[in-house]
Amino acid sequence: MAESRIILKNCEVIDPADIGTYIEKDGFKALEKARTSMSQESVIDEVKSSGLRGRGGAGFPCGVKWELAANADGSEKYLICNADEGEMGTFKDRYLLEYDPFSLIEGIAIAAYAIGAVKAYIYLRGEYRYLLSTIRGAIGQAVEKGYLDGLDIVLQEGAGAYICGEETALMNSLEGKRGEARFKPPFPPVSGLFEKPTIINNVETLAAIPRIILNGAEWFSNIGTEKSKGTKIFSVSGDVSRPGIYELPMGSSLKQLVVDLAGATDIKIIQVGGAAGRLLPYNWLDTALSFETVLGAGAVTVFDSSRDMIDVVFKTIEFLAEESCGLCTPCREGSQVLFEILERLRNGEGEQQDTDVLEDVANTMAEASLCGLGQGTAVPVLDSLNFFKQDYKNRIEQSLYIKSLLG
Ligand SMILES: Cc1cc2nc3c(=O)[nH]c(=O)nc-3n(C[C@H](O)[C@H](O)[C@H](O)COP(=O)(O)O)c2cc1C
């Protein structure tokens, strides 16, 4: 199976330090088309009819969100590009930023035009600091060529907190406050950064915009499934022979991605969507990847039969507990309880009631946590109890047996 490189079409083709090479590949034609022959409303309508959904994980319809901000009261509006990419196993935005920063900049300029923003921010993951000069250089060249007239793009570094990828925590961070999620409503398109209407979109979402405007909504919506249009970029890692970035039409199967392309031969667990994503057994290989099934931000990590399931869940929860911002009780306390139980299980000190407690705590976190971090922490725990219960049972029986021998 071959890839369908639409969003990534320029990566490793153009020179990310030379805007001329991007212009040669139809670069900035979509922006010109939008500004000279389309009203702000018609750009939004085009994005709405394309069916584009946010690529940062939640899959919210992009055009619908833009329309809310465009129609919101006030003349001061902001656009934020979420380049925080803190999800475990995700590195697709880094690839785009490194090899084709211009598609993102063009997408930002079109989005800003559509919603009426005069200032845009790129919030860059702290660990991606080495990309600062590439992105700054690309913005500078776009300014020199006159593509950004009337739009100020500010590049802001994050400081390495996973929670700051969550849109409201990110806005707090940009405002110089502690990175903690905000209560919603109000939603950002109505009241976001500095309480002004704000659109926040993922790197991949914004990089798709020039392709949609240039080729048309129908072209884009003819790719993919009924509810997930276009292509998706996946980051594949773990026990595969060809880890890396792959772009496939929505609806492609997990098997096409991890076996045919990434070269997995021995599969025990497939983690889809990162730490707060799904933990699936190999018999899910025929699943079509889309927002209707499993997807998240497109991180896929394969664990082979040499891996210990409890270890995989423990490491995942260790990360999430460490990254909990601590604001809401279900996430702060719940993730700690999950961590302590899994640590005991891992050390051979499991107790009979452990699986019940894990399930109870995870369900409470899913229902009562303030934001997606706490809610998502439940997912790997519940999946592991659902699909790999026998691994828990074996571990607990082993622990109890050793305990009985020791008296
Ligand atoms: C804990 C947490 C971390 C997140 N991290 C990211 C991230 O690094 N990048 C991203 O684009 N979205 C991230 N999101 C999703 C954002 O909150 C938001 O939905 C997204 O930026 C919206 O853009 P989109 O509509 O283009 O997907 C995260 C969400 C949560 C709950």
C-alpha cells in the first residue's frame, strides 16, 4: 500500500529555508485566491463543506469553529496554532514544522483572514526549540514577500508541560499564567485568549487549509470516510521495522499502517492516540482509522509479545500522573491512586481487589475530571482491563502465591 501525501507533499521536496522553492510548488496561491476572490464567509463555507475536522485529537469540525469566532462580537480576535505536540508517541507536527513550515504559515494567514484576526501565535513545544530558527526564518521570508501584510505572527515557546497542549491551559500559559485548564463555557471562539474570541488549531489542521482552498472542498471531501474527510498523518513507533511518519486516507486500516507500511510482524498491543488513547489487542488490526473508530492525534505505538502489558499501562499512567496539572481533585488524586496500584502490581505485590479499584477510579476520573487529561487517563486503564484482564489475573495470582509461600 502506498501513502497519499497531500498535506506532506512538500516535505523533503522543498527547501524549508527558501520560500522560493515553496512558491514554485504553488505556495501562497491559496492565500492569494482567498484574499482576492473569496469573502471571509466563503472561505469558512469552503472549509465547512470540506468536512475538515481538527487534527489535534478531538476532531471538532474546523469550519464550524471558525464561524463561531467570525460571528463573535468584538474586533480583536486571535488565532493560535497549537504546536505543543506533547502527546506520547506523536511527532507528526514536528515533521511538518521542520520540512514545510510554509504550508503552516499559509494556513495561518488564510485562517486569520477568515475569522478576522490580526494577530496569530504559534505555541511551540519547548523541546522543539531547535526548530525556532527554521520557523522564524520562514515567517521572516513570508513577511518580506508581503504575504503577511496586516498579520502579526508571534512565535512562543512552551516549557514542556503536557497540559499546555490542552487549549485553555495553553491560553493561560500564553497569558503568562500557570498552565491549568479553564472551566468551559465560555468556549474559546467566544472568549479565549485575553477573553477575546480565539481560534486554536493544530499544526496539521492549519497545514491542510491551503490544499483545501486551492483544490476545493469537494476534492478534499471525496477522500476518507463519511464522517472523517481527507488524509491523516500518523506517527508510528515501537516494535516496528520502519518507524516514522505516514500520511494515509482516513479509513485506512490499522493493518495497512502498522504491518504493510511500518513493518510490524509481532503485535501484542497497539496504542492508538498516545497516552490518553486506546490500548488495543492485535485482533483490532482490521479497524478503519477514523474519528468514528479510533484515531486521536494519530500516534500509533506497537508493543510486541516480549512486552509486559502491566508495564505498558504503568508507564502510560506514570506519564499522565506526572503531567496532571493538579487543579481538579479527580485527576490529581485519581491518577496518583492508579499509579500506586499499578506500581504495586508491577512489583509483584498485587492484591485481589486491585482490578476493581482500578476500574472504579478510572470511571470516576472519566466522568468527573475537568479536562481531557483526567478524562483520558481512564482510557488506557479501562482498555487494559477490558482486553488484557488475564494479564492482571495472572499477575495478582502470582503475587498472592508468593505472599502465601512467604507466610
Ligand atoms: C492534555 C491535552 C493535551 C493536548 N495536547 C495537544 C497538542 O499538543 N496539540 C494539539 O494540537 N492539540 C492538543 N490537545 C487538543 C487541544 O485541546 C485542542 O482540541 C486542539 O488544539 C484544537 O485544534 P484542532 O481543532 O485543530 O484539533 C490536547 C488536549 C488535551 C486534553
